[in-house]
Amino acid sequence: MEILYANTRDTSEKVTASQAILNGLAKDGGLYVPVVIPSLDIPVEELAKMSYQETAYAVMSRFFTDFTEEELKTCIERAYDSKFDTPEIAPLVYADGAYYLELFHGPTIAFKDMALSILPHLLITSARKNHVKNDIVILTATSGDTGKAALAGFANVEGTKIIVFYPKNGVSPIQEKQMVTQKGDNTFVVGITGNFDQAQTGVKKMFSDPELKAELDAAGYQFSSANSINIGRLVPQIVYYVYAYAKMYANGEIGKDDPINVVVPTGNFGNILAAFYAKNMGLPIAKLICASNENKVLYDFFSTGVYDRNREFILTSSPSMDILISSNLERLIYRIAGEDAEKNAELMRELSTDGKYTITSEMREKLDAFYGNYTTEAETAEVIRSLYENTGYVIDTHTAVAAGVYKKYTAETGDRTKTVIASTASPFKFTRSVMDAIDDKYDAMSDFALADELSGIANVKIPRAIEEIRSAQVLHNTVCAPEEMPQTVKSFLHIH
Ligand SMILES: *Cc1c(COP(=O)(O)O)cnc(C)c1O
């Protein structure tokens, strides 16, 4: 069965999977959603024997129906290889009443790698399938993490170039070092003398500049983005929920058809939406537990039916969840609105004009599989400390938000269903916050000294991503003003 993709804001538009991947976002700002969610018609006994790559093929082939078997298998092989530091790709670790699904074994030690390691291959395959002759130039503005994960994903992928802009004085020293040491002839990293918003505005301007587009086309290039709302990032995230479920069955943790719960530390709502799609494919997930930090827009939404971004933006120790507009939520809104593109478009217009919208009680009823809650900064730190003291297992701040919310959930409901917690970053990525949570005696140590200390107390080897930046050479040193961004792009591409 061919699966087409509908635009959440325009009923008349339906495209193939490869077109949806290539376009990223629809022209009117809508997102692409599968017209139907395919069912995972594979018995768990069989899933239990599959490797990560085989599971990936089983899931993705049901969504990306215009890819040939060979195309998809090639994408999967190139993505989930020795860039990951374990052949399991996403190991499951039991600690203190929950199963932690470690999604941080890729090149940048955070879960964005799960999708960004395959997106470049999906994108370039989609371009070829749709007879795009140009090379694809990825433009990204980053406040830190996504830039590095995109660079690592696209490095040395034939037919692509990637250009990342970051605020020169607006990212952490480690984040900057991770980016400017990036290898690969097709990678370009630029610090701009401005803030993140200026970087983002500059990138958006280039995307919509017809003259620049024509100049690029004449030179054999076209722009694309690795944006988190690309369906080519969402579908690969379904895979690890299926994989985790099958592993729990294989290890005798659950019996046939036993349900599990899933807890996801949430920002843009991509990761938890992937779990929702897994549930809709037929995976027996009971509750989808949405965990927020102090930027608790989603908690408020699940408890009141009102999405309201009009509030103070709080900087927390889980920065990848410091988000007030969760873009992927639109896909869920569209669905609970009965796949009514007009209704969805209206709510999204309200969001952009008033910063808020209210869903109907009918729509709210369709959210019964979701549970939302949040943790304060103090609670997050306490979760890290107590889990370490009770079990020796060390988790990062984002994962700790999820673990804290899971505690609140079980206290409230008494639900003892076996539960998987999505562990979205290595503690080595947020070493200072993690070590401060464990003991304030670590305050005075340097970042690298802290990594050594963490390695000792957690009995975990320092990840390659951290070892590398200690000694890596700086390979990128371009700095420009925001208004010079187009010229910088042209000079990288040798367009004069
Ligand atoms: C991006 C990110 C999240 C949030 O994931 P969403 O899909 O945006 O909800 C959580 N934790 C970490 C470490 C992340 O990088």
C-alpha cells in the first residue's frame, strides 16, 4: 500500500514520502503527515530477533513506500554504523524501577543523532528520485546542539554541502569547539557577530531570496533544511520504540501483548509524537507520559486544553527543552481535529497572532493516552543525585526531567506497567549540571576535569565525542556580520 503525505493546513495537497522529505515544510507552513498510519504487522517473536537496522527497515519501509528496498537499506546501513559506539545502537538499561532507552550513543552523544544520521541519506535519495540534478546545500542556524548533530550527519555525504551559522558569542565553549573542529570537505561553520535570532532570520531570508536561488541554480545548487519538522526526522524516531519493546519481550521483561508506558522529555514534541505513531502502528503502548521542565507549556496544555506561549521564557539546566512553541504538536492537533486541515490552520493562525489557542472538549477526549507533568530545577537535580546514590547509574538533566515526572505519575496513579524512559543525552554532554547535582564539591573543577571525575564515579568510559574535542584541531574560523551571510555562502560555493 502506498502511503501519501497530507499537508496539515491544506486538504488539497498530497505528496509522496520522498517529496515530503525533500520539501521539509509545506509552502504555507503546514507539516506533512501520513494519510494513514501503517500497521506493524510483524509478530513480536519476530521483532525480538531483529537487529536495530532490521527493525529500522521494518518500520521505515511501511512509511517511505516510494523508496525501493535497496535504497532504504543503503540509507540505513550508512546511518547506523560505527558512528555509534555500540552495535546495539540504542541499548536499554534497567535502573530503579524503569528501563532507560539510551538514545545517546551516536556521534554527538544526544538523541538528535538517531534521526540526523539518516536524514542526509534520505534527503539525497529523495532528490535523485525526483530528478533533482543540483547538489543540496543545507543551511542551518543553531544555538548549539542541532548544528553539530547536522554537521556530523551530513559530513562527507556525496551530493550535499552543509553550512551552519551560530552566534559567535552565544554558544558554550564546548559547543563551539564541537562545531569548529568538524571534519568533512562539504562542511562549513560560520560564527556571526550577532545573536541566534539574527542567524535564524538571515537563514530564512536566504531561503526566500529568488535572486540567490537563481544564482545557486546556475551553479548547480539548491537550498534545503534539516529542520526538526521534516518527516524524514520523525519516522526514524519511531524505530527505537519498536526496538525497545521487542528487546523487553526478548529479555522476558514482558509477555506477549503486555503493554508498556513510555516517558519522553519533551521540547519540540517530535520524540513523543514518534512514540504516539508507534502506538498507532499497533505497538502496545498504554500511556505516553510527556515530561516538561519549568517551561511547562505542554503540561498546561494537557491539563487545560489551552496552549499558551505568552509567558516568561525560563533558562533551565535542560536547555534542549527550553521551548515555548512545540512545532510538532501541530501534527497531533491536526489528528485530534479529525484531520480537518481548515480547523488546524485556524488554530495555528491564532497561535501566531495571539500566541495561544484552545481546543474543543471533543478534541481533548482524544488525548486520553497522554499524561503531562513537569519538574522544577531543584527536583531535576534531586532525581540525578538520588538515582546515582541508589544505583550508581548517572543520567543527564533532560532524562532526569523524565524520571522525575515518571515518579510523580506513579505516585498519582499507582500504575505499575513496565515503563521505558527515553534517555535523550549522555551525562557527559551536560557534565557540569550533572556533577553539581550530585555534589557541590565539584563546583570549582574545569569541564574536562569534571568529565574525568564523572567517568570515575559512573564507571563509564569517556565518550569519543568528548575525547575528540580535547585534542581536535580547529578547522573553521570564518566570522561574518549577519548582513554578510549571503556573500559568505556564495564564496563557499565559489559563486561570484
Ligand atoms: C531535542 C532534545 C529533546 C526534546 O526532544 P523533542 O523531540 O524536541 O521533544 C530532549 N532532550 C534532548 C537532549 C534533546 O536534544
